[in-house]
Amino acid sequence: MNNYDFAQLNDKEFETLAADLLSAYLGIRIERFKPGKDKGVDGRFFSNGGKETIVQCKHYLKTGYSGLISKLKNIEKTKVSILSPARYILVTSLPLSRENKKEIYSIFYPHIKIENDIYGQEDLNGLLSQHQEIEEKHFKLWISSTVVLREFMNKAILGRSRHEFEQIERKALKYVQTENHNKALKLLKENNVLIISGEPGIGKTTLAENLCLYFMSKGYEFIDIEESLSEAEAIFSKEKKQIFYFDDFLGSNYFEAVENKKDSHIVKFIDRVHADDLKLFILTSRTNILNNGISYSSIFANSKLRKNEFLLTIEGLCKMDKAKILYNHIWHSKLSESFIDEIYKDKRYQGIIAHHNFNPRLIEFITDIERITVEKPADYWKYIQATLNNPKDIWDLCFKKQNNQSVRALVLLTVFNGGSIKEEALRLSFSRMKNLGAITSQTNVANDFSSVASLATSSFLNRTQSQDGFFYSLFNPSIADYVLAEYIKDIDDLIVIFKSLESIRSLESIMSFEKGGMISSTELLKLKLAIFDDALIQNKSYDYLIVIAYFLKDNSSKTNKIISILNRIISCPLEIKELSKFLELIIQFKNDLKIVSYDFLFKLIGEKYLLGDLEIEQLAFFIEKYSIQDEVMLSKLKEYFDSYLASALDTEIASLDPSDYNDVSQIGPDDYEVGIDYNKLSDRISTIGNSLIDDFPLSVIDSLGIDIKDIIKSVDLDEVVSSFDEGHDPDWGYDGYSGGGEAMEDPVDDLFERT
């Protein structure tokens, strides 16, 4: 039995739960009323000849038992005496001892007939164990329960996904299940894939995370994808229910995704999930990024990606949804009553809900006591108005005036590293930035990394732990929007920032600036040249050198240095990740390189046989350009190609629709048998297999001795057909949260009514 403390619920949600539980337990419909309008009556029912029973709910976790008793003695007792019900039932979220119940009974006697009509925390948990349908209905109760979440943690979390899960857990309390939740859930069930798009701050990530929680509770294994789908493919299991989550899957750099053929990879994985009823895939993206990605990528456009899209908009939130979001954030905030009073004065909450800049991110910001920049309650309303009227000013004030140069440096390094960075990398980058003179000593201000990082995590950054250690990420994605707008035009500052960083992710940011036309070509070249020269001096990693050389491969002033880099890698090879760019550079500078043996290639590839589309394509061109004839070399290369082709064919087969190969035969007057047309299936697999080598040069196919027919023959048709039957219709068992008792009018003022 779960042991809830009901802290997950606000007071209005607790009242609904209590009414639902009592209705189920007593077998009678409990009539509900608008909160705060019926003199202390949260519900009632009639029995025994029309005698009235009144139900009152008290969610007093914040004040505890002493606060509850004070309220009951000084206020509720008088109300009940005036009402004079035939029977009075009191429900509280607080744990109650036998003596506690006796004390409450004595206050309300004779209206409370027996102590059994006093329900405490233990009683409610007991009723929930008897009425699991009520527990299931109240999504927020169990989805954010520590007990339930710990069970998820033990059963369905892998690797870095454990860290992502902990972040989801931390935020689950403030989640409001709007109509968008129900619509998105329905689309995900229908398609197995859901792409949530929307503008910054609308709640894409929050919706995605809570959908993940829901399906984890149904036994799905949770896999968080950070950068590459390869990690998801490595643990893709036909036998398991799995949910894959790819937040901001195009990032801000859809050009880089398309040019490296990640669009093809994503579409293939989506097709694979579509075909497997045990799998779910949730992705998020900003609307403009997704639109541009689809416009720029013919693969995205042709894949009908839109059919999986769920566009999240403020217009999609009704007034009551907005009200619940605001109310829930206030309830779960650490704001003092004096601050909360400022929102209630003259029904100011109505103005917040109706504001044209309303979005969940801003509501989170204005109700977070650690982010609020005013100290006096009297100034709080002006702060709220200023924030809603000019959201950008949030970061302008915090960034420029309320934090020192060192804190700003950590934020800049994190933003231009793609929004997250490992702690050790940030520490080293911060040190380099100081050595470059970009951070000056400030009197009476601690300037060591730990002190500065502590300040930054109280305003701009999150510090979290994964299996790989600690790393920093932005508290809020809008910080990146602000920083980019402020600093993208200052080339001298950018040079210092990128000299201080040494990650591939930072270089990918530069690629997005270039493709997006965010920096003039003159300044962009200045930036590339500066970090190229610095990379040589600093002796940075092979992968870093390859990418920066790739940037300038057509710049004649750097040709000799690029050739020097390539010769260095050839003479002393180590495993790299940027294989496709390296091979393209090798091909371009073929006549200037000193290649005696091709053994370096295998050391660069290492043990990874699952090469991607682009890597295989470049490897094929490399073989063609160099006219490789060495039999040992060709034998090893053939292993790579065979492994790739077998894996690619498996992926394509996994996306096949079984209904396309149905073979229906009549075995009686009204009796039909449905099987699989093996010939049709075999022909389709042959077509797919042959298409995989369409772009390979014929000379490469011949020299390697690639026989796609052998690879096609190795496919076990019986196993493919068996996989068609492995789909499972999950026990969704979910109708959405509809409140308790009977439907009732519940306008915003009633929700915010204080009892």
C-alpha cells in the first residue's frame, strides 16, 4: 500500500480526492460546491429520510495539527453549529492519533456522531488501497509520489536517464494536468511517437516529462537521449516496453543535424518505433526550429513528420487551465503569506491569467522566492507587472546588475557550449578565461571557481550529478536566448569565450551561427581563424582539431597547417569520433599527405563497427580516391561495410508495416485465414537491401567483394514474421483527470477563494 502524505496536492485537489474516496467508500454521490462559497461545506449528501450530511476537508500540512485545531475551535465549530447537520464528516490530510480524533470529536459533538467520521492521513491511504481506480484517476497524486518515483528509479532507469529522472521528479509537484495533456496522451497512444513543439516557455519539456512518468508507471523502461540515437539503438529491446525521450532534438542547430544526416537517423528510428507497439518515442522542439528543419530537410519533409506533431500554444490553454497553473505554483511555492496577499489584492491574479505574455515559465519565475529580486511584499506586485510586461528584462537585470563578472563568465561558457557542460570542463574553461584577462580580480569578491559556481547556481545554472560526474546546465532555456542576443555581435568577446572552451559542442554552436546568418562572414572568419591558431598552440584533441580544420578547409592561408594536422593524426592515430570530417579532409588533401600505410584508419575507427550513414559514405569515397588494393586492408574494410549493411537492413525491416504483406485466404463459407505473403515480403526486403548500396561507387563494391545478396539471404523471414506478432496493446487504463463527484461550475474566482 502506498503511504501518501498528500503534499503533492493543493487544497482544492485534496478536496476533490476526498470527495471521490468517500463517494466510492460510502456508495453514495457526494454533492460538491464552489470552494469557499458555502460557509464551510465542501460536500454533502442526504440519507435516512432526507437528513443532511456535511463533508468538510482540511488540507493543513503547512500549519500542522496545532493550526488545524485552532481553525476548528475558533472558526469551523461556529459554522457547523449554525448549519446544524444531521451528520458531520471531517477529512484532513494530517496524520491523526487516537487522542487527536477524540479531541476533534469533542469539538464537534453532537454533529460528529462517531469518531469513525473523522478521516486522517492513515484512513485515506487505507481507502486508496481499497479503491485503486480512485488512485489511478488522480494522476498527480501517484505520479509525483516519492514512493512511486523511487519504485520507478529501481525498476526502469538506466545510466544517465537516472539523472534526468531525478530532474523530472523535482519538478513534478508543480505540474498541472491541462487539456493539452489529455490530447497529447491520445496522440502518443495512437502513433507511438509524439513531437511536442511550441514557443519557449510554453511547457513542452514539462508536458513531455510527465507523459514519460505516466508510462513509466505502466512498466515502461525510460531512456533519455542526450545527443545521439545510437545510445537508444544499443539498448532497443524487442521484448521490453520502452519509452525514449529526446528533449530539444534539433537543438538550435538544425543545419548541423541535417548536414550530418541525423535527419535520416531520426526518421529511421521514428519508423522503427511506429512499427513496435511496445515502444514509445517523445521528442520536443521549438516551433521555428522544427519548421526550419522540415523546410531544409527533404527527408523530414517526405517522412510526414507533421503527423506526429502536437503544437503546444498559449491559445490551447483555456482560462481555467491558466488559473490552475498559477494557483498550483503559488500553493507549492515558498512565498510568505504577505507576498501571496499581493497577488490576491483586488483579484490581481485575474490580471496575471489574462496577460498577453502569460506562459508557464514566467509563472514559475515570478513565484520562485529564490529568483524574486524584491525584498518587501509591497514591491512584489510591481515586480510581477514588470516581469510580465518585459520578460527579457528578467535576465537583463539579473545578468548585468545583480551578478559579478565571474558569474557572467560561467553563464557565457555554459551557453556557448550548447547549454550544458561538465564541471571539470567548466572549471578549466573558467581558468583559461581568467588567463586571457577576460575576468579581472574584484575587491572583496571571492573569485575561485567553487565560490563563483555557488553564486551562479543560485541564479542562472543548475548543478546536477550523473554517472559521469557533475555538470552544469541552464536554469532556464530563455537565458540562452538572452545571452545570444546580447553577445552574438561582439566578436572580441566571442573569440575569448571560444578560446576558453575546447569542446565539439562549442564548435557546433559556431556552425549554427554560420548557417543561420547570425554573424557577418567577415567576423565569422575572424572567429574561426582565431580559435584555429589557438587550437594549435593549446594542443587540443584530435576531434577538436579535425572540426576546426574542417571549418577552414577551403581557406588557402591555413592549408599547410591543416596538412600538418592530418599528417600528425596519420602518424600517431588515436580513436576519434569525427571520422566523416576527417575522411573528407583526407580526400581533399590527398596529393599533399604522406600516407605509407592505411593501418592508421583502423586505429582511428577503433572497435566501433556500427558506423553511421555519413561515415560509411565517406569511407567509400576514401577507398575509391585512394584506389586501395591491399588485400588485408580490404578484408578489414569489408567487415565494416558488412556490419553497417546488416544493421541498416535490420533497421529498415523493423519499420515495415505488417498489414502490407497480409495474405488472406478463404477456408470456409464465412471463414477466412490471414497469413503473411512470404514472397511479397522477401521481394520488399531485397529491394531495401539493394537500395542500401545505390550510392556506393561500383569500384568499391567490386574491390571489397560486397555481395548484398548474401546479406539479404541471411535475413530469417520466419523471425521477421514472428516480430510482426510481438506487438502488445498496453493496458492504458487512463481516462484523464476529471475532478470528483459531479460536474460543477468552477470559475477562477472560486478557485482562488480563500477559506
